[in-house]
Amino acid sequence: MNSNWIKVLIAAIFEVCWVVGLKHASDVLSWSGTIVAIIVSFYLLIAAGRGLPVGTVYAVFVGLGTAGTVLVEILIFGETFKIGKILFIMLLLIGVIGLKLVTPDTNEEGVDS
């Protein structure tokens, strides 16, 4: 796996952290952690976009972040488990994996620009 895809994966993990933080933060420490997660997430997203097609990077980032956020809400915060929700998350992840498989690891066009 290309290091840019690893950046996207880590950025998506931090996205889950800051999205959950926006909902559940209640004190200065948790708000500070949320802000740090936002900064790290977008820094890695921008860095990955330098070596991969930006549209694909963003789609994968959002897809993984959405799936991760729903799963964290179900597993940790007791959100209602619905089979339909899980099926659509799986469909979303299939699309994300498909985008990853059809996207070349390097963006030759944007390397020198």
C-alpha cells in the first residue's frame, strides 16, 4: 500500500475522533483533543492529495470516516443497531474499496505542478 493511502486511512481515523468529539465534548480537554484531531485529519488529507487524485482521496476519506463514526456510535455510545444501517455502511465501504482498487498509486500529472 502506498504511503499516501496510509495517510488517508490515518486521516479517516482522526476524522472519526473529531466527529465524535464534536458531539460528545464537554470540557476544555475534550474540546482541545477535538481541535487537534481536526488539524491532524486535514493535514494528512491534504498531504495525501498531493500524490493521489483529490476527488478519490476525499471520497475515500469521507466514506471511511462515515463508516467509522457510525460504528463507534453503535459500539461505544449505544446508538440503535439497525440491519439496514449496517448494510448501507457495507455498500459504502464496497464503493470505497472499489475506488482504491481502480485508482493508480501515483498522480503523474500533478507531480511537477
